[in-house]
Amino acid sequence: MNRVASKFGASKLGCVAAAGALLLAGTVADARPRLSGEEQLAKLLDGRVAGKPVNCISLPNVQSTRVIDKTAIVYGSGGTLYVQRPRSGASSLDSNDILFTQLTMSQLCSIDIVQLRDRNGFFFRGSVALDAFVPYTKPPKVALAD
């Protein structure tokens, strides 16, 4: 009986040690510095060149949307990323929010207002007033001459 109890005790101790290691690993992973919104945006735009700002983008051509916390909204269209730095309300931007826009046309323009909705409860969290969209593209590759 002692043998069974000691095996059970060792097994229990192993589980506790494994759980502790997982908890510690999670804490270490969380301890890594989180990138600021500006740093996240710079990383996303790395290797791209800014173009001339435009007042509107065509929503049917938008393939992806990413909210950068307290910084910007990035709309992906083909090989172009359009960076939207709102005139007001940028401090309300949260990557967990859903963007809610009521449009009368198929374009999103610098005069539009975008509401922020909570992803879980869909309740209103704020809004942002848009500004010009800055397109970022990768520069064309230059062919080397023989």
C-alpha cells in the first residue's frame, strides 16, 4: 500500500510541477515588452513607401482591415496598404473592436465617421473622424543589368 501511495504522491507532485512550469512560462511570455501602436504600424509598413494621400478608397476592393491600438486603421487592397490616421478619436482605437460604418456610396472617405463597437457585446465604444488615406506600396524591384 505504501508503494501505491508513494507512486500516487510522485505522480501528483509531477502534475503540480508541470502546472507550475506552464504558469511560469506564461508569465515569462507575458513579460516580453508589447509593441506600441506606432511600433506595430512601423513593423507592418516595413519595406513599403508612402504615396500621395487620397481622400477616398473603394470599399469593394478592400480585402483586409486591421486596427492598430490608439494609432491607425490599415486597409489592405491588393498590394497597397492604406493607412488611416483619424483626425479625432484615435485614442479610442482598440484591436478588439469592430468597425461599423454607414455609407451612402461604395467609398470610404476622409469626411466619414466610423463607429467602434465591442466585439463581444456589440455595444458602442466610441467613434473616429477619418482623415486622408496614405497608400503604402512596396517599391518595384530593380532588375540588375548584365
